[in-house]
Amino acid sequence: MLESLVQKNDRKIVLLVLDGIGGLPVKDGRTELELAKTPNLDTLAKRSALGLHLPVDQGITPGSGPGHLGIFGYNPLSHQIGRGILEALGLGLEVSDRDIAIRGNYATVERVGGRLIVKDRRAGRIPTEENKRITSKLSEAIREVDGVEVFFSPGMEHRVTLLLRFPEELPEGSDRIRDTDPQKEGLEPLLPEGENEASERVASVVKKLLQRVEELLSEEPRANYLLLRGFSQKPKMESFEKRFGLKACAIAVYPMYRGLASLVGMELISFEGQSIKDQISTLKRVWEDYHFFFLHIKKTDSYGEDGNYEGKIRVIEEFDAHLPNILELNPQVLVITGDHSTPSVLKGHSWHPVPVLLHSPYVLGGTSERFTERECLKGELGIFPAEKLINLMLAHSLRLAKFGA
Amino acid sequence: MLESLVQKNDRKIVLLVLDGIGGLPVKDGRTELELAKTPNLDTLAKRSALGLHLPVDQGITPGSGPGHLGIFGYNPLSHQIGRGILEALGLGLEVSDRDIAIRGNYATVERVGGRLIVKDRRAGRIPTEENKRITSKLSEAIREVDGVEVFFSPGMEHRVTLLLRFPEELPEGSDRIRDTDPQKEGLEPLLPEGENEASERVASVVKKLLQRVEELLSEEPRANYLLLRGFSQKPKMESFEKRFGLKACAIAVYPMYRGLASLVGMELISFEGQSIKDQISTLKRVWEDYHFFFLHIKKTDSYGEDGNYEGKIRVIEEFDAHLPNILELNPQVLVITGDHSTPSVLKGHSWHPVPVLLHSPYVLGGTSERFTERECLKGELGIFPAEKLINLMLAHSLRLAKFGA
């Protein structure tokens, strides 16, 4: 329904994501946002629409994938991203409709009476450095199999991510391939087997690839085999521009978030530096070229995950100091929110609703004093599903026609 | 989706149901909860997550069945409990997968030209004492029919509940049997007819049973026949433990609520006495044996139904006095709520959202001064569907894995 109402115009929308921004009381009964000194956010909050979004559902803690899909306007339950694809994105690999992403473990196998037996599914958790050496060896030796390009990317310890790039777009279901990890030591590795014609074709390439890997690793003392699981392809998602009529770009530092933005077809802006200041300069540089700007600030989440509430507060304060530079651009709609909460006391993502600030000329405002969890509860947006945020951004930029006569 | 995220641990959850707790203004513009003096609840409310749950939908008044199923985490629309089953539960009959429960009315019939005609569908609303005498007579004379055990239980006036217990589990749909009550006087009673093979088998037992009842009642002046309706079997519901990984028990006095808890597989705790104090002593006694404790307090609803707001206030105050004894156990999650509202001014169940208090270390708190309808509106949980309460209880006891990477 929403999409049938979308009409285009040139008004600008900024979606500013402070990753993991929501928190819980950490000191004197106050949360990170409450403890932070944020004069600019305070002023803005007083004349903005406030509320909280529910990333997936009551009580559900989202990963970064579902957390971002929701605020991008894609239902996180009906658009699930395979683990292999997410790992690939996190490693900075670009994924396309021609790709199959796979999570791999280096493992130790042994021949026992002609049978190959898995002795250690994690190759004794080899050091990351050893992983890098082995992965480089594979990368150099195996560039393609049967015309399919192969990319290897080392992870931590025994983990590695593979990407197979086929010469043409793959049909849906091409990733329906059985894991080769038998999940238990003392068993034979399984063969990759496809569930359908398309995935059987992919599986046959994987079989040949595994033979070459086995030969190349045969002299390794520990990592002499590769177990594969989580075969996945890029989820079919209608692009952000097609769906919402917005030419969109992402100004993000970390590969995972650049990857998530690229999944919905946002353009990725390259820029020097990694600071909030660098991101805002970049925003100014590309201001005329897009309608929608996704700015992703990571460190609020990183400090939350570490349980370092003082660090989280510092990032909030740093952001606050830069806020006037964004307001200077005078976007029609500015949204400040997170993809999920990361309370320092939980040292991880959580299920708590996420504060939302929406600034536009068409809000009530005056409900709240600050941009904090408790002040957002008093706001005019209430507690609403994350995927409805796009409705609000479109409406406030006057891009939604009337529904019905 | 929820169920795929559940992980087990030993943290304790208490779900304390004050039946029909929600109210409306009764005096000086204040509700029962607002008029009650509740120093302990007030203190707890200040540091808890508050909100209101919507039992079924806006404007929908739930019976006790849907009211409880919702807060147990079962969608009350997709899990409907047959009237016969609910009546049986209310009478304290245990129901199993081998049972068919039936609602009966004693009726007066007359033979007119060889045809049996219903003269009075309610047998002149015979006194309950007469019902008891007649039901005892039937109970003694008819213990089984064709190897199927038969239980009779007298209700008020002309009402009676029957339970047929078959030797083995009944397939689904065995209760699809036409009512024998013609719904109008002057008509013949209908024959019980099954819609399918399984229910036809049940119907044939019912026919034989009815013949014997007719013979036994032939000398009765008024209650000389039995009309049957609401054939129902125990709904197939995945057990609470299977679904949510929680070993659960019910500490409830009244048969209906014990029955509802047993429908989802909670264990029923036996105990002496009927007071809130007795229930809390029982909670302490079994504290080590379960993860989830459903405590049901009935009298808030009973007084509400009577329109006796002072009585309702007294029960709330009595509960408040005992609250410290529950807190002493230090549950990881304590929820205080109702299954629905029963405003004294309406003298019955109502559709109004029901106050919820959730106490756990992982809440914001500080939003509200008391546990009342109006203070709960300010809380961090908002107004949410009753069936999402289980998500919150699981999340706050750290039992839900992250959704997506």
C-alpha cells in the first residue's frame, strides 16, 4: 500500500544511526543518554517528534542485519539475511545476485582405513595469523573453478568466508545446499548436496573446489581440511529507490553496515578518515546528489558491547558537538535513532525499544526535554515497529499521497 | 520465530495474576487501584517497567479462557477452547486427550402422537438441589457406555456438564457433533450426529447414553430429558515447557484457572487453605522445583463482578501487604497483571487494557509513581498485545538468543 502512495520530490532526508544507542541505567539510576551532556540534542529534542521503535518484536534482540533492515523499511522477519552473506558483508566483500557466500571452518581430518574422518572441527583453533597464511595460499592457488570466480577471506582463528561468483545471475534457491560440517568429530565430512537443480549445479562446483583445497592443504599439520556451512545468496530485495522513490547513499565506515546498505541498493560513498567529522564533511560534499542519506556511527555500540558506559557517553557527546553541522544543511527530515539498544550493563545488543527523534517542520514537538529513553516515551510517536519509520520519513518529506479519496 | 530463539537457564519467573485487576473511576474520579493504599506496590512500581496489555484486541472483552491464554503466550484467537471443556475445567474435572466434554440442560419433554416434543428447554429452571439429586442418580446408574467412562457434574439450576472418557486418545475433530438442543420449544430434540468418522463414533456412544438417561429420568416430573450442546475436546496446544523451555507450575485455588494452566501443561500444585498467604507459602515451598510460577488471585474479579469496589480495593490492599514475601524470593522476573479488566462500575469483564508491572534488573524504571491504570500509561512497555508478555518475560530472564547476525 505504502509504495503505491509514494510521490517524488527533491526534499532531503537524513537517517542518522547511532548504533546500539538505547541503554539502561548505569549510574545514579540514569542511562548513558541521560548522563551525556548534549546541549544541541536537548534543544533539538524540544522541537522534534520523539518516540521509540521496536526493532523486531517485544523482547526480541536483533542482530545488526534485522536491526538495519527494519529502519530501512524492510520487514526483518520476511527479509532474512543468510549468515554467509552477513559474514561476507562484514568482511567487506561485495555481494551480488551472481554470488554464493559460505562460512568455512578450517578443520583437521585423518584417513582411517580409507575413510576421511574429522578429528577436530576447528583445527585446534589455529591462530588468526596461521589462518591468514593458509587463506592467502588458497587465494593465490584457486582463482576460479569451472569458470566460477572464488574469493577467500580469513576470519578469526579457524574461520574463513568464501564467495563464489558465477558468470550470470543465480536463480532463487541456488543456496539450498547441505552443510558439509558433520557437526561432530569422528564422523566423515558430508558432501555438499543441492536440494534442487540450481543448487545442485552450485554444489558440483563446491565439490571440485573442495578437492583442490584438500590437495593444497594436505601438508598442513592442523588446518588440512575445510568444512562449509551457511551457504547463502543475496536476498532478493526490491531496491530502496524502486520501493520508496529515494535516491539513497550510505556514509558508513564499517564494512557490515556498508554491506547492509548496499543490499537494499544504496550507493556507498567513499571517503577519507573514519571520524564523525569526516562523515559529516562527506555528507556536505554529496548533499546535492541524493535524497536520502544514511549515516552510520558505530562506536556507541562498540563501547556498549564492552560495558564501557563512559566511552558510550563520550561518543554521544562527540556526536552532539557535531550536530549543528548537520542542522546547517537544513534537511527536510532528520531522524536520529539506533538499529537496536546496546545497554552497557548487558554488554550486548538488547530487546529494549530504541529512542527515535524526528525533526521536520511538521511535528508537534514540546512533549519532551531531551533525547533520552524516558523522554522519548513522552513523545508523539509512541512505541512503534521499526519498519514504520520509513512511512514517517516519507510523510514528513511530503512524499506520500493521500490514501483513498 | 520466538521458539527458535529460546534457550534454557535456571532463572525464576513469577507471573502473578490479579484476576480482573483493571478498573474505571468509581469514586472521586479514581479507580479501584488508585483508591487502594498500596505502599509496597508503589515502591516496586517506581523501579519497574510498566505498561498495559490488550488481552485480545481493542474493544474486545475476553472470557477467562482467552484472557489467560494470552498472558501465557498463546494467541487467544488461534487457540479457542470449547465451552464444554471450559465448563468441565470450571467444575474441577480434569480433561485429557481421551475426553469429550459436553454442556447439558435438563429439559421437559412430552410424547405427542408418538413424537417426542420439547416442552421446556430448561425444565422450569429446577432448583440446583433438585439438579444435584438427579445428577447423582445418573452418576450412580451410568458409569460407562460401550467401554467409555461417563462423568456427570451438576451446575446451577438446570445445567449439567458431562465428560466422556474414551479408552484411547481421540483424533482431532472428534467433537464435531451437532447439538441435540433444537433451541426452540415445540420441536423434537435432535439426534447427535457426527460430521466425520471419528465424531460419528462419539455420537453413537452419546445416542446410547441418551437412551439410558431417558429411561432413568422417565419418572421425573420436570427434568425428564437431557439436551446436549457444545461438544468439545481438549484443544491441541503445545505445552508451555516445550514451547518456552520453562518448567512451570500453577498455584491457583479455583478449578477454572487450575484447568486453564493444566491445558498448557503447567503442573498443578496442591496446597491447604485458600488465602493469598497460603499461596505465597506454597510458592516458597516449591521455589526450587520450577522456573515459572503462575499465581492466580481470584477475588479482585469476584468483587468487580459484584460491583463491590470496596471489596476489590480490600483484596488489592491485602495483596499489597503480602508482596514483600514474594520479593524476598528475589525472582529474576516478577510480573503483576490481570487476565482482563473487571471495572466495578461495569459489574463484569471489560475490554479495557490491563495494567502490567514487570520487575527485573534490566528495566529503565522511574517512569511512574504507582501501579495504576493511569501511571501504567506512562510506562516503558506501552500498550501491547497480551501474547507478547511471554516475549518480555523470556527476554528479561535472558532466555532469548539474538535474532539474526
